[in-house]
Amino acid sequence: MFIIWGSKNDVKTERTLGYSVCPNCGYNTEKVLAKEKFKFTLFFIPIISVTKKRGICCPECGMYKELSSAEYKELLERQ
């Protein structure tokens, strides 16, 4: 009997925050407010969500700046 287990990062984009220059890659890209969850999988089915990060992500290079829960909610509610 085989047991197939693994892990997966699940990134959900909440909203865009406007254009700015990324300090990592130098591209003028649109900042994205995102949630990232790290999950363990069993037979490719997500079983347990281990960590949850909230932050601002650069879609070009993948740099991720973590935010506190209060900062994340403030940016999410801002128009």
C-alpha cells in the first residue's frame, strides 16, 4: 500500500494596491494584497492548514512582505 503525502502553498489574491517599484526586482508593477496558506496534503487532498501569512506580494519576482493582521485589514478596507 502506498501513501502519497506532500505540501502545497495556496496564495489567494485579495485586491490590487496600485503601481510601485519593487525593491527586490526593480520592476514597476502592481502591488497585490494576498493571503498565503501552507497546507499538508494526503493523496493530493489538503488536510491541515499549518501556517497563514498575510502580506503584499510582487507578482513579477514573488517577493512577499508580511503584514500584521491589523495592517492587513486596514489595507483591505481602504478604497
